[in-house]
Amino acid sequence: MFVSTLLIDDSNVADEASMGTFSFLPQPASSGPSPVLYQGGFEFDKRITENFGFAINQGYNGLTQPGGGKNATGFSNLVVTLKYKAYVNDEHEFMMSVGIARQFATGVGGTTGSLLNGALGTDNGGSTEPILYASKGFGDMPIGILRPFAITGELGYAIADRALRLDPATGNAANYGNSNYWAGGLSLQYSMRYLSAQVKDYGLSDFVNRLTPLVELSYQSTATQPSQLATQYLWGIGVNYTATDYAVTAEMLVPGNRNTGSHLGAIAQFHLYFDDMFPDSLGKPIAEWF
């Protein structure tokens, strides 16, 4: 089992939902105290067939300004992702999927997110992002203590609906366009459940055997010019607790560069597994409902 990570997506296609993901991260400031970005969101994942499904993401953002400055809030853009689990190798604990994520534009003529002028977290230009997902467990390693390790990752290339144009006199955006960009990340996990069930039972408590310590790295980097995007790296270091039908994950957020954040932040998520909760209805593929 590859647990649900918070900064990147996993390879599996499943019936599940993140009913609440909440984070805060202090942002860079030219001088004085740092503004703090707060984010909350949800995700709903549903299988259409055994290996093909979709996901819907939406969120809300708030930026607090220190010293009585003007705060900003707004819904983030709606993102719909289609994903196909293309290859599974049980013997080597390897899984690969392909997907495509559609971010719907907001602003004038837009249909999702906040339509307020200058709203936080919205984008007036939509994008389409093909994505490759891969996950690998270390169960085929000859050293038992290493077998509970797993690596997951994703790599995507977002293609903007409209290319960005800059005003040559000011350097500011002259339209609602965007640059294309690369986005992706990796996670390293260590499953205590795998250790006790598949390697050796050390007599630890059931609570400990349900933990998965993990480290994540997400990044985003511009791919075309002109661009107003800065390369960002964000680390997540924390632990996942997985019960039968839900999971709770908490991580410390560590900015990898100044463009990402100014100080440490945090992120937490409550996750539901519908295939365990409702195996005969919501937890099975739509194609099997009829």
C-alpha cells in the first residue's frame, strides 16, 4: 500500500476522498514580518472502471498581512484529473499510471474559483497538464529491514491556454496568459505495517504498526519565456496513520528556497477510503453499479 501523500499524488486509482487538507506557510517578504499563506482544500477520487478514474480538487486560500495590511482570500481554480493505471508488477511492487489534469480558468468569463479582482489563488488562464505517476516498493530487496521502504513520484508538464505577454515598458503582464511549467515531486515512505506483516513482527503496538514515516519533495519550474513564475521547492516531513477506512497525515513544511517560503509551515489531512467503508456501493467502480 502506497499511502496518500500531501504534496504530490500517488499512482493508484481508487475510491477515496480527502475531506480536509489544511496548511500554512509563511511567505517571502522584502522587509519586515512575513505574510502567512493559509490553504484548505478537498479532493474526491472515483473509479469508473477498475483501472480508470477521475479526481476533483478545489480549495480556499487566505493570505494574512502583518501590521494591519490588507488580507487576501479566494477560492483556487477547480482541477479535474483523469487517471489510468497502465501497469502493475506485483512481484516487484511497481505501479505506473498516466493522467491528464485540467485546471479551469477564472476571472472575466471564467466559471470556477473566486471572480473578485485580484482574488488569491485564482488564475485567469486555464491549463492542461499531462502527468506520469510511478510507485516502487522495496519488497524485492534482499535485506529485510529495507523492504518496507517505498518511493512514489509524479512528473507533469502544464500547457497554458494562453501564452503570457508582458508590457515592455513596465514588465507587468499585459494579458491573462501564463507560461508553461514543469511540476512534480517524490516521496520516500517507510511502512511499519509492512515491516510487521511481511518482514518481522517486533511486538510493537497496533498504533505504531499503522504508522508510515515519510518525506516528500514537490517542485515547480517555468518551461517557457516570458514568465513570472519562480522555481519553487517544498519539503514535507511527517507521518501517516492508516486505519481500516481512514488515514490521518501531518507534515512539517520546509521551504527549499526563498521563492517558496520564508519559514517553516505545516500541513495536515484527513483521508477516507470508500472501498473499505462502502465496498458494495460508493467504493466500487461506476461500471459495476449497473
